[in-house]
Amino acid sequence: MATLLDYCSLVRSKNAGPFTLTFDFMCHDEQAYQALVATGFLNRQLFAGLYDTDPEKILLVNHPLACAVKVSLPRPTVQGNLHDTDCYAGQQYAPLMDMDVTPV
């Protein structure tokens, strides 16, 4: 089984303003980046299912020169809301870490 850490040296989530959650996947090198993108693992349907949002509202951008993938989507709860359990969105990447990264 392969995980994101087999491809990435950095996986993080954070706020991109109070209404947007963003994820950064920075690969070890160009070969790891190409292999990760080829799996199709990072896709709108994955994030829509995990974060209960419309796939059409998800922005997924591949950055080949940076060997990175960026994903942005509406925050499940507005930052600072009474029901916001992760004010800085720094833990939102956690559900992705143990998933099997297999070609779709």
C-alpha cells in the first residue's frame, strides 16, 4: 500500500480566508509528482466526499514546476463559528494520510 507520504515531503491544510480551506501536496521530486498525478488519487470527488461539498466548488491545480498539487474548497464551517473545531484548518488533511493511493 502506498500513502501520500510515499510521494510527498509535505502535506498540509490551512485556511485561505475564513470561508476557504486549502490543501498543499508538495512532492519529493518530479518523478514522485508525475507518479502521484498519474494515480488520479487527488480528485474533486475525493474531496467532495470527505468534506461534504459540491465537486463543482472545488479548485484542483497541478503545479508541475513546483512538483505540487493545490486543492481549495469551501470550509465545512466558517472559521471561528461556534461549531468550528479546527480554527486554523491545520488538521483537515488528517483523513487523507492513511488512505491507499492507488490509480483510479
